[in-house]
Amino acid sequence: MPYPDNLLSQVTKPARYTGGEWNSAVKDWAATPIRIALSYPDVYEIGMSNIALPVLYDLLNRQPDILAERVFAPWVDMATAMSAAVIPLLSLESQHPLKDFDIIGFSLGYELTYTNVLNMLHLAQVPVLATERNDAHPVIIAGGSGALNPEPMADFIDLFVVGDGEEVLLELLDCFRDRKERGKNELLRRAAAIPSIYVPSLYRVTYDADGLFRSITPTAPEASPRIPRRMVTSLPPSITCPVVPFIEVVHDRGAIEIQRGCSRGCRFCQAGFTYRPVRERPKEEVVRAAGELVANCGYDEVSLVSLSTCDYTGIDQLVTELAHHYPNLALSLPSLRIDNSSVKLMGSLPARSRTGLTFAPEAGSDRLRQTINKNVPEDILLETVTTAFAQGWHALKLYFMVGLPTETFDDVEGIVQLVEKVRAAGRQASGKTPQLRISVATFIPKPHTSFQRVAQENEASLNAKHEILRAGLRRKGVRLSWSDPKLSLLEAVLSRGDRRLGKVIHHAWQLGSTFDAWDEHFNYENWRRAFTESGLEPDFYARRERPPDEPLPWSHIDTGISADFLKREHRQAMENTETPDCRHNP
């Protein structure tokens, strides 16, 4: 039952909803007993660039009794047209309504997509609240980084998968093989006994009289007091026959995950803490995967994906070998380290691979970079960019943050001064004004990091810092972008919230909030009203320092990093003490 042509003719990019792409898997619906909709709560172009989706899609469709199909959040025009025509949300592969699937699985990679989850369930004609669903409805599961603090979405999700999905998903699906005989409640109890599965309905949450979170305790014998993060010990085979989109997507190229995890220890970085330890893919497997991607998909560009690509053992030999085997293949190397080895590595690539360089100093002073454990001295940064300009690059992108713990206005002024030094180095090396794109994010305190207890800076102070940057970076060739403080506030709230936020998310969605991550659709007034009418305050969650002994709403999620280590790292940050890379030091 595909979407009718007269509906698709009303919307932008109708190919987002038609399916039929090259390499998509269409299995016999009637002959496959377990049917899963892999749902990404953002538009097709973003979801199809997610590296986890093809891994799960391939894993599940390799099982003879499992069918996995994709679905993405319909853009606003499509959602409006579907609602007007009373047409339910359909999967891409077979165009079946999502409400006919056994499982709808969401990837929660970004807190500002949470209202999209609710909207997709509503468009699928599935009750949004878990308490309103029964045995006739699909089981709603979720994973991704959002599962590291599942409490804000606990009202809507039946169970969360904590950690690497490919490690636990098939084990979980064993519970579904006799679901119809046992019923949903029994299924959830059995699932809760699996390490890394969190079933919110099997836990009781308590709060103190002053509103502080007190505890979360199991109410069923199958539910564990702590949920361990599951992880694969070695990376699964690279996906070399992924679905090829019909329209241009954000990352319109092949992708090979060359390693998972990062040991650098940047104190603000949730992924750096929660994806440990580092696991590398063997070079020969990467080289083989690149050839298969080209043969199976026709790509002429492949990205070597990692949190820190330059830390891959023998990355220079890998790049040389790929260039030798596939001389017409462009290589993309994200997440470069700030040193001359990165420039040398990029300089060794074929000319068509030499795109703009991106570095992330994060802070404007050596002191603050040491505080956040990204201890890249200014002289090393300037030496690196000078080498890049001398070797022919004329465009750089630099990432910074404002609102970092212990940051002063002098540190922000340091960003201005550092950019000016980079600009001067470019002019001296090439005789031309370099093109610099400066992206400034607001620091978000994230769960399971060294800074999980610190307060986010208030809007007035952030605006003052943005004004310093706007005034100081009015220079030829410099383009500045920054985050909306209200958007950053909401992200911090949803990152560190407890289960009471479910009613805020639900109310904001009822007021019309979707696609909150998109500037043109973010409506802070909806959220302000939702908080007020729910009797909660955003500042309580985002802009309040949490004492070392205060229980945290996500403390039952065990990422493998101890609370004592995180507290010690916070003390080290306040003392301006570096913690070295744990792959090479104690």
C-alpha cells in the first residue's frame, strides 16, 4: 500500500518516502514471522548517513525468520499531508503500516529528536504512551546514546538496549519468537533478564520532598539494579552492500568504520567515555571493504570513520595502500588530530581527496584546553596550520566551545586572538587571505562524563561571550556560526533529565514541537509553556551544580566507567591537571 501519487506530488523530495533503492532488502512479509521497523527520528537524508543503521539492517535481514525495514521522520509537509488524508506512516521496503510490525526500534542519537519519536508513533497510529499500548501494538524499543540516560523517554519506550546493538539484538529477539503465546508483559519480563536490556515499567522511581531524584529500584525479580553496557569485543564485518539513496544525503559516500572508541579522554566528550575501549578493524579488511563498496554501490568516495582517525594504528600505511589499490577513489578522513602528522597524512592523499581541513581546538587558551584534557598547545596548533597553508590549503574549519567549566571572558577573547593568528599564518604562507569557518558550540554537560555534574552557563553570560566573538571576528575571510543558547539549554535539560520530563516532552509535542534541532522549527515558547504547565523548571536540570553525593537519574546505567573515576577526572580538571591517553599510559 504505497503512498498515493496525489499525496507525494504535494511534498518536497518525495523520494524520501518511496523506497526501492539499490541494495534494499525486500523479504516475503507473509513468510517472515518477526517484522522490525528500524526507525530514525529525523529526515531521510540524515538517517541514511547514520553508520549504525546499515549494520543493524544487514544483521537482521541475514536471519531467515526476521524482516527489517526502514522508516524516517516525515518532513513537516509530508506529516501534514498524511494527517489530512488519514494515511498511516509506512515502511520504505514493503510500504506496510508501521502499526503492523512486531517491533518498532528507534535510534536515539540526539536529544532534540525526542519529539519526532512521538510524532512518528502518532503518524503510525500507535499510542504514544507505553501505558496505553497492549498486546495488539508493536513493542517499542530504543538504543543509541540516548539510552545512556533513558529516563526522559521512559514513558514512551517499552525497552532500551544499552550499548552495541549488534552484540545483544539477536539475543533479545529470541524473546519474540513465542510472543503471541506469552503476551507483552511476559515478554518484557523475559527481556529484562538479558544483560543490557532496561525495561522502565519494571522500576520504581522516587524523589525527595525538594524535588531531587532519590532512587530507582526494580519491582520485578528479572530486572537488574544496574544495567551494564554491552559491547562487541571486535568490530563486526564492515557493511559493503548498503542501501544506496536515490537522493543526495548528508554524507553522500561510502563509509567504513575503521575503529570504535577513543582513548584521548576529552572530559566533555560523552562518546569518548562511553565507547571505550578502542577496537580497530584490521587494515586488510578495510582495504577489501573499500573495493567491495565501490563494486556494490558505485561510490567514488569513501570515508574512514572513527572518533579519532589519526589514532588508528598505521593510518598512514592504510591510506597509502588504499591509494595504491584504488587510485581513482577519493578518501575522506574525519576527526583529525591537531599536529603535523595530520597535515602530512592529508597531503599524501590524491589531489581529489584534498578537501578542506577541519580541526577542533575547542578552547581559546592553553589553560582551558588543559582543563578539558584536550591539551594541544597553541604553538603546535599554529605550526600545524602554517604547514597546511604552506602545502596549498586555503580553507580551514575550526571548532570551538563556549561555556566550558572554569572559562573566563579572557578565554573567549583568546579564541579571537587565536583565529587572528591562524589568519595571519595563512596570509604569510600563501600571500592570500585564507577562508576560515569558525563554528562555536555551547558546552552541554552530558551524563557519564567528567562534567556530568557541572552547571550549564546562563543565557546572559553566553550572549555576552557570543558578542565578544561577533565583534572580534569581523574579518575578511572569517565566517562565524554559533549555537542558540535556548536550544543548548533544552539539549542540556533532556541530556540530564529524570523520568518527570516525559510529561514535558509529551506536552511540547502536543503543542506542535517537532524537528526541534532545525532552527526554522524550534519553538522555545512551546517548551517554556510545557515546563510551566508541568510544574518543572529547565534550570533545575541544566543550570544547577550537582553535589558529589547527589544521586543521578542515570546512575543505574553502567557504562563500564566508574563513578569514582569520573569524580577524580573532575578534580583533575579543576586542578588543571592532564590525564594522559590510556592506550599508551597508565
